[in-house]
Amino acid sequence: MAASPSTPVPRARFRAKLFVLIIGAAVAVGLAAYLHRLQSSLVSAAKAQAALDSSRPPRPIAEVAEAVRSMKLVTVEIDTKVKVERSETSWRGNVFAAIEVPVRLSYGTDLSKMNVDSLAWSSLLGMGSGKGAYVVRIPRPTRIATEVFSEREAPQVQAGWLRLRSMAGEYYLSQARKDATDEARELVLLPQDAAKVEQVTREQVAALVKSIVGKDADVQVVYQKAE
């Protein structure tokens, strides 16, 4: 009677299964590596595109400059007062006259002369958002008008015992009124008022630019250096 083979068939089947498992594992590892490289390349491309987008302003600088230039003038008003005193000393008695008059000083920044060089886009700025910011350079505000409200003056007259208040006092009051306009023109802003004018001007210009490029845009306004 012939002897039948015992182990070769099961062992061959085991080897075949092991080979299939090894091939499957190799394919899985290769596929995972490929997907990882693909994901990395997509992330890198996205980062590169984001960096490229952040280096570009949402709206072209030339268009923004043209729109800002059309605004022409930004003004800030400061309400104050001017006091003018006139007097005379005489043996007939002294005369003192004074008026205090409300004054409005208007300061303006001329935007009509702005050009493309007056604006820039910086991808490094942007309130920590990394979205970039517009940088606008403007001239410092200068006084463009001085209004004296003479109809709201507060007069004060003191006349000596031999002086007629209606005559001597009125004369010196008229002198004070005459000089009030010149005094108002010569007014110099207090440091805090000058700082207020510059701050409000920056805020107004920033608001104008945001009305053009979008309210969520970051706009930084700086003053041009004096030549």
C-alpha cells in the first residue's frame, strides 16, 4: 500500500497566505506614505497660497488712492475763546474794557494731492491677525479757517468817577472788538488740543479708507515727515 503525503499541502497554503499578508502590508504602508506626502503637499500649497494672498491688498492701491483723493479735505474743529482787554489810566479815572468772544478754529488735511506713494500694503501688520494692513501717509493738519462769533461776546467795562461809561467804555470796547479777530488768528493751540486735532484727523482718514476697502480692514494712518 502506497504512503500518502502528510505536510507539504498545508505548509504551501500557509506560505501563500503569509505572502498575501506581506504584499497587503506593503501596499498599505506605501499607500499611507503616498497619502501623507499628498496631504503635506496640499498643506504646503495652501500655506503658500495664504502667504501669497496676504501679500496682496484686498483692493488695488491705485484704486484706493484715487478714491481717497476724491475726498479732498478732512477737517477738525476746535471751539475755544479769545479775551481782549483795552484800558487807559488818567487823572480823570481809569477805563478798562474787555470782551470774551467764542472762536472756532478749523484744521484741515488736504487729501487731494495724495498719490499711490502715499499708500502702502503691509502683510506684516494687521492687529495680530496676519491679514495685513493698509498704511496711509498724510500731511499734518493745518489751520484753514478762524471764525469769531462777535454776536456772542461777553463785554466788561469799568470807568473812573469822571469818565462816562457810555462814551469812554464804548470806545475801548470798540478797540477790543477790532483787535479780537487778529487775536483769534494768532491763537496757538494748547498741547492737548493739538494732540486732539492730530488724533481725530487720523481717525477720520482711517474711517474714510475703511468706507472704501471694507469696515473690517485694518488701516493705519501716519503723518508724513516734514521736509
